Amino acid sequence: MFIEFFQALAEYTFMQYALLTGILAGIACGIVGTYVVARRITYIAGGIAHAVLGGMGIAFYFSVVNNWQALHPLYGAVVAAVAAAVTIGLVSLRAREREDTVIGAIWAIGMAVGILFIAQTPGYNENLMSYLFGNILMVSAADLWLIGALDIIVVFIALVFYNQLQAVCFDEEFARIRGVNVEFFYLLLLCLVALTVVLLVTVVGVVMVIALLTLPAAVAGLFSRTLRGNMIMAVIFSVAFTTFGLMISYTPNLPAGATIIILAGITYLLVMVGKGRLLSR
């Protein structure tokens, strides 16, 4: 099974793009996912992820109807994700009691707008619908350049502001006392989540993006006691899940995104059970 995968990897460019996409997305996923799990904002990430479809649908609609070839769906995804992140972040900071309602509204509106514009776009929109469930094998050279640029931005910001983001994740009051602009770095964290979501959409799609954002970091957290160590292990697990998921899915022609998530989920459950048995002794 794996021999066929490596043969295809050596022969076909789309397989090379798929593998590189999984690695790039896995790096950002491991770093930012660690912040998400530590700050416990998975539900916010879910709202951002589903708002992405709205931006992608609008961008795809205008690229087809108005023949704006340069308007890539991922550009719309970036705009929608960042807008959703800032909106949710401001509500969370200033009106926490309304946070759940706003997240639910953004979640629903984003999906509805995306479906509406997809339905109004002429032709069979297989390429755009693949973003809903993921199709890493359809990544083009242009997609890969954009994914690479987003990955560099996310990793650079996450590591440069490591101390500030760590403080925001674990102790906001102490961070304020030390002079950290908590509000700014909380919004920055949500924007990083937004960009990472866009990266992961190309791998597993909107529906399963939260699983890939959180599971590697959750597995890593069972082995590491420090945030930095958690990040390193989460990156390793993220890259491993995407790589082995792609390898396993190739020969039987299974959906790569779903295979990646199943692999990550089973690993998490097995590690949880194993750690539970160890702790019970």
C-alpha cells in the first residue's frame, strides 16, 4: 500500500503538492492549535471556521460571474476568517454574556451565505464544494504558494510574540500587571486561529477543521508539561497525521481529509486510554 503511494509521489506533481500542503498546514496547526487548547477557545475557532465558507462562496461567485480570475476562494476565506475573529474577539472582551449568541450567529450566517453564493454560481462547483469536506489532492501551484505565505506569517507571529500569547492563554490578570496589552494579543491570537483555519480548510475542509486544529495539540498535551514542548510535539503529530492519513487513503481511494481525522481521533482515544491505565496503577 505504501509502495504505491511513494511511487505516485515520485511520479505525480499533485501528490507532491498534497504532501507539502499537509506538512505546511501541520506546522501552523501544531503551533496555533496549542494556543487554542491552552486558552480553551475551540468553540470560537469553530465559529471562525464555518464563517470561512461565506467568504469563499462570495469570492468564487464573483470570480466566475464577473470573470475575476485573480480572486481566489482562499482570499475570500482569509477576509471572512479575520473579520469573524475580530468580531467574536471584540464581543468576547466587551460583552462576554453575548459571546455564545454571536458565535452561533456568525457560524450560521457564514455557512448560509456560502451555500447561497455557491448555489447562485453558474456551473457545477465541485472545486469549491471540496473545501467543505476537504480535498488535499486538488491543491494547485497557486494554492501552494498562498498556503506557504500564510504558514510563514502564522509561524512568525506565533513565535515572535510567544511570551505575550502564553501570558494571555494562562493568566490575563498577571499579564495586565506586567504591562501586556491583553486585548490586542487576544485579538491577535484569534487572527492567527483564523489564518490557520484557512490553511487547514485545504486539507480537511470546513466541516472537520476543528478536529485537526485541536486533536494534535490535545495528544501532545498528554506527553508534555510545557507550552513550548507541547507545540513541538503538536507539530510532529500534526505532520504525522496528515502524512500518514494521505498515505493510508491513497491506494483504497479514500477521502484524504476524513482519513486524516479518523487517524488523529483514534490516536487521541488510544493515548487517553493508555494514559488512564498508567495513572490508575
